[in-house]
Amino acid sequence: MADIVLRSRDLSKTFFGKVDTPVLHGINIEIVRGAFTALIGPSGSGKSTLLNCLGLLDPPTAGEIEFDGRLIRERNVNELAAFRNANIGFVFQFHYLLPEFNAYENVLLPCWIRGGKPAVETRREALRIMERIGVAAFKDKAVYELSGGQQQRVAIARALVQKPKLVFADEPTGNLDRESGRAVLELMSELNRESNISLVMVTHDREVALRADHIYELVDGRICKYLDVAKTGKAAAEAAVEDRSCTIK
Amino acid sequence: MKAGKNRYEWMIAMRFLLRGRGQTLLIVLGIAVGVAVQFFLSALISGLQVSLIENTVGSSPHIQVLPADRLPVRAGPGVSGQNRDYGRVLIDERTEIHSWQQYVNDLKRDPRILRAAPVANGQGFIERGSAVDAVVVKGLVAPGGLDIYKIRDKTVSGIPELTSDNALLGRRIAERLTLAVGDKFFLRNDRGDRVFLRVGGIFDLGAAAGNELVALSMDRVRSLFAISGVSAVEAQVRDVFAAEAIAREYGRQYERVKLESWQEKNRELLTGLRSQSTSSVTIQFFVIVSISLAIASVLGIAAVQKQRQLGILKAMGATDRSASRIFIIQGVILGGVGSVLGLALGLLMGWGFVVGTGAPFGLEISARTLFTPIVLALLAAVVASTVPARRAAQLSPIEVIRNG
């Protein structure tokens, strides 16, 4: 029995507006602790929405989410904010660093939010993470002076600084050139392997997805394919990912 | 923990302000000018009012106990039977207070009252050679009577003593009749009786009316004008604006006299002062309104500009309350820095005004004139920042993340 860190049951999401748009339909998903899980699918399939729901940023319309065995009931936004701060790191396509702060300060922001001025130990740890990620050299630089790849690395350091249980990444390489994209990806899977942090990544790049331990494919808001790469084997997984046919379960 | 959490909101607020340096500087200057104008205006007007009131009541009684019913009675031909007696006020029994000691004692015992003294008044003529000049004669009792009119402080030559033949003259009379200390002259009453007096001292009260006075000892005036009691009991109070209330209070107690305060005699001045205060308050009100609007609009724009940052902070765990506090804190910082700068600017303006125009009055720098603009500016800043603060609280992180 695998150790599940996050599980969703019958998760549905509808955007209400002039025309109601159902985006997710009864998603059941399990995120294995310490594993790299990829969410793939064509644009508009609901990958990002699913990621935001799982990351407790966007409340689902129906269904439930269980985090570490605890059911996340309808908590108020502030409780959810504190929960995210302590347990979840995010890396977005557009790195979303704060231009008011330098790289090092950006990395430390989640610690500030958690408990005010970070302790020396926390600062040292942040610096260690930055060194590991290769951004310590420009820690004092303003973020807008950094290249896209460097900015994304800083964002990764920020996502990791609180040692979260889960890191959600939404197309983290989508905005980068091929070279830096590959480097960032390399780094993320390395970090995932080194630590017990579970990584959930949305990508439309099948090549990227093949680095993952588990692959979910979404089409039209439903999971149409699930692959446990360890079980199926790399070659079979590759074939399955390349196969465009989809069976909605 | 709590204080530590607040510190990150302060830190982010500071960074937001420093990042938009030009904008911050403009709004701080805006607040500073507003506070400076407020401080300058209220200090100037208070200073002017203090000096006006000091000029009006500084050297005159604040409260007068007068004989009841002292209406000017138009007389027929006077004792001399001459026509010029028509229209003159008859000295009547009712123009005197007989049991005046009681009133003096009562007033002196009241801690709100600085000094009280009886006075005997008359109108007479100074004769010197062929020159005749009409003067107001006051019979005073030292020291209280002299101090109500500040004669002792304002004596420019001679000695301010009220001995039997000594007369203290206002500067204007002395100049007009070329009288110097030691000179002698006749003082005639309205019935033609004369006394021979010596100039003991000359005083300068500044105001025109005061310098037309001749002050004698009260007993001298009483005998010259055949007053058996006194004309009035006069008093000065500690808080000049309390005079009317105190006068009314004693007026209810005493039946045979009436009480008048300086306010009743200076309605026009008071109306003038009041409308001055009203216009100053009106201007200050609109200054506050414009400060508030400026802060609200600048921070409102900032809240829109910082949506991305707020969204990401919230995704990382910042609460709605923290997000709104970041804007309230910006308001407090803007208001605080702006008002301190404004006060410095206001003091500079005040100094420039006093030095530049040689104004005969100073600025009234008191806790009220200093702190009111600061408190109001801070309050305006906080109130104005609640608008962007609410917007910041309501912002959903997912909106920002979804829309890139």
C-alpha cells in the first residue's frame, strides 16, 4: 500500500458566470509521498484548475480533498492560507517573484509570513537551498536583473524554503528557453529524488512527463489515463503517453 | 509571535512605498503641504485672536457689577438751567451702588476671579490756562483698581500712586495739554466745582480709549462727583471666556445690581472672532478632505498595481487581514511622515510670516495647534487607506494566478 500524501474524491469544479463552465468532473487522484507526479493533457483540459484545487488555492465545487490523512473541510480562507504556508510550495509558469525584494528576500518571504523576521538558522537554511539550486551567487540582486531561468530557480528555492510536504508546479518551464527549461526540470527532479518532498507538475510536454513516477492524463476535465511508470516500465509508459487515444474511466 | 507577524506587514508596506518612490514622495509632500497649511492657519488665527482679546480685555474689567436699571435718563434743563444740559445723563441716585463692600468681598473670594475692586466714575474737564479738555475720570483703589487697567505696568513716567492730590493721566491727554509729571491743573466737574491736582504719573495703555483716562483715588472722585457709594465693582477673571458665565451666575444671586461681562459689550468682536474660527475650520476641513482623497486615490492605484504581489503573497499564506493591514500601514506611514514634514514646513512658514511681515502678534503654538493637524492627517490617512485595504483583502490569489 503506497503512502498517499494527497487524495481527491469526486472533485468537481465549475466556473459560474453568464454561462456556467464545468471544468472538472469527479476527479479521483492520489499523490504518492515523495513521488514525482505529472499532470498532462491538452490545453483547456483542466490541468491547471486541478492543480489549483489540489493546492487549496481554488475551492472545488464538489468533492473532497484529504491531505496527509486529514480531510480538508471547508476551512476559511485565512486558515487555508496558513495551511498552504506550512505545507505547500508553489512554482508557477510566470515566476511571480516580488520586484520589491532581492532574490534572497524573495526566498525568505514565506518564512516572514509564517512568523515574522526569520531566525538565523532559517536564513542559513535558505542560503543553503539557494546554493544547492545555484542561485546563491546573485542572492543580493534585484529579481528583475535575473534571467528567466534564474528567476524560476529563485522561485523554486522559495517553494522549498519551508520544507513543504508538497510542491505544486504549473508549467514551470513554459516560459523559459529550451536550455534553461531543461536545466530547471533537471533540478526539480533531482530535488524530488534527494528529499521526501512530493512534486506535482502540470505540463503539456510529454517528454517532461516521462521523467515522472506517476502520470495522469486529463481530457475535458476527466482523467483518461493513469500510468505508474515503475509498474508499466519506461517503454510501455512512453508508448502509452504517445498514444493519443483516450478512455475516460 | 503576533508582533513578529506584524513586522512582515510593516516590512512589505515599507518596500511597496520605497519601490514607488516618486509616487510616495508626491503624496508625502501633498500631506505635508496640507498639514503645514492647517498648522499655519490655526496657529496664525489663534495667535491673532489671543492678541485681539488681550488688546480688548487685557487692560479693562471682564465683569462689572453695575447699579440695576442704569438707563441714561434724558434730563430737562440741569441745575444750571443751561441748554447744553439737555441730552446729558443725569447723575441719579440709581447710578450708585451703596453696599459695594459685599460684592467686592464675594468676588475676591471666588477662585476663578483674579482681582476685584470698586470704582467711581465721572466725566469732567481739565483746565489749564485757557485750554479746556473733556476727560473720563476714574476713581480707583490701589492696587486692584490700578491693576485691572494695568496702569502700574504701563506707567511711562512718574510714579503710579493714588495719593490725595495725585492724578495719573493717559498719554493722549498729557500730550494734548502738554502736561508733564509734576505739573498742576484744575479738574472741573459737571457742576462747575474745581479741584487742584498734580500730575503724579503718565501711562500709555495703547488703546485709544484708555489714554483718555484720568485716574484719581476713589475717595477724591467720590467727593468731587458727590457719589456716596461707588459707580461699579469691577473684576478680572482668570479665564476671559468664562467671564460671561460667571457674570450670569452672580447676576442670579444679586437682586439689586446687574452684572455685565466683556462679552456682552463686545458682541461684534466675538462674532468676528467666531466667523474667523468658522472659516478657518472650514478651510481645514477641506484640506483634510483633499488629503484623504489624495491618499485614497494613490493607495487605490497602488492596490491595483500590487495585485500580482498581493496574489502571490496570499498564495504563500498571507491572510486577508495581513493584505489589508499592509495598506493601512502604508497609510499610517504616509500620514506620519507627511505630517511631521508638514509641521516643520508649517513652523518655517510661521517663522517666515512673523519675520517677513513684522506682524504685531505671534503664532499660537500650543498642543492643540501642533497636534490637531497631525492627528487629523493620520486619521485621514488611515480612513483613506481602508478603501484599498478592503480591495486588498478581497483579492483572491487564484484570480492573479489564473490570469497570469
